[in-house]
Amino acid sequence: MSAGQNRLPGVPAPSGAETTTDHGPVAVAPVITIDGPTASGKGTVAHRVATALGFGVLDSGALYRLTALAVLQRGVDPADVAAVELAARSLKVVFHPTGVTLDGAEVSDLIRQEHVGNLASRLAPNPGVRAALLERQRAFRQLPGLVADGRDMGTIVFPEAPLKIFLVADVRARAERRCKQLIEKGISANLDDLLRDMRERDARDTGRAVAPLVAAQDAHVVDSSNLTIDQTVQAILDLWSSARGEGG
Ligand code: C5P
């Protein structure tokens, strides 16, 4: 699926997002990117912003987690970069309204496990994996718009997005949130272990050479440490209103 689609009657092009081709004008779906460290609340916030605007959602971390799960299920050696890239290229994934399937099996809960997230962050620096997942991610860009969350949405995947958010929160606040979520799901969790894993994962995600976790130059940094989810969502919707207003 390409970023551009034929303009639908009655659907205004977002400002600055129309190009003309031999086939006439095409409207490019607007993208709001939300990047940030693990457990910063990106996923929940992205879904809420998307619902408010009627946009679709891309949870790009899920694709890295699905790659990790495929590696585990197929017995691929995580150190074998070519085999891991092949696993990423050959993912048979279907996102459905309440989750995702891998090779036809429901894996929504499996990919949320901490060890799968940790393996995803160890596989993510592999340039072959990142290249394999790039077009899959861009295919989510469809009218009327997309909210994309991850680490490199604003820098690599959708560098021309009209609104970029870099969502941060203090590591302790994030570990406490994750601990609460796991306990609510009936999964045992230890705050100190989560803090250590989260610091390690932050260091890997920010320190890697390829597509590191970094705010795009034109991103708005939103610190959610002391904000509720409602307040964070509202802050982003306000930024979206003014981005559209400024664009005319
Ligand atoms: O966001 P989530 O925790 O689900 O992502 C799992 C891992 O996938 C991250 O720790 C990160 O290493 C990797 N990832 C990435 N680029 C993205 C999204 C996730 O490298 N756009």
C-alpha cells in the first residue's frame, strides 16, 4: 500500500499533504508520530488519540515483538543476523480489531511478555530486521490518517509527519506503571527487576547505531510523569489542532 491514495470526495487534504501526479491530485494521509521509551504510555495514548480523530493506529513495537516471537517459536539463533532478518521478512501477521495473529495463531498476549520485549530490543539493532519491517510500517498510512507509535516513527519511518511527539516519563514512574499493569493481569512482577530491565532496554534503544531512540528535531517533547492519560491525550490533541491551524 502506498502512502498516497486517490483523493476521496469530501475528504479535505491535510495542509501541505497534497501532491499532483500524472493521475491528478492525491491526498497523503496525515501521520501523528509518538516515539518514546518503553512503558512511557505510548500505546494507550496512541490508541486514544487515534480514536478521538478517527485515525488508524500502528503499534510498531508489536512488529519487533512478533519478530522476536517468531525467532523463539522457530528456534532461530538470535545471534544469526541473516536468519533473524529472514524471520522478520517472512512474518505472516494479521492485525485484527482486538489483537494480532502470527502464522494464523492468536499471539496478542504472548508478544506482551517481558522476555519477548527484551528479545525484541536485542534484535532491533539488526539493520536487516529494520529494513524488512520498514514497508510494512509505511503501509499503515491510510486515509483519513494514522497515529504511529514506536522509537523511530518521527525520524525514519515517517520523517515528514506533520505532528511528532516524543513522549517521555521518569524511569521509576514507567517501572511502577508496568508493575501495576502486570499485577493487574495476574502476572507476578518485581519493581527492582523491572527498573533494571527498563534501564537496560533504554540504554540499548538509545545507544544503538541504527535508528536509535531519539527525539526528531521537530518533535514536541511531552513529559507524562505527572500527567494522567487523559491529560496526555488532550495535550497531543491540542498540538494537533494548532498544527492544523498553523498549516491553514
Ligand atoms: O514499544 P515496545 O516496547 O513494544 O517495543 C519493543 C522493542 O522493539 C523496543 O524495546 C525496541 O527495541 C524495538 N522497537 C524499535 N523500533 C520501533 C518500535 C520498537 O526498535 N519503532
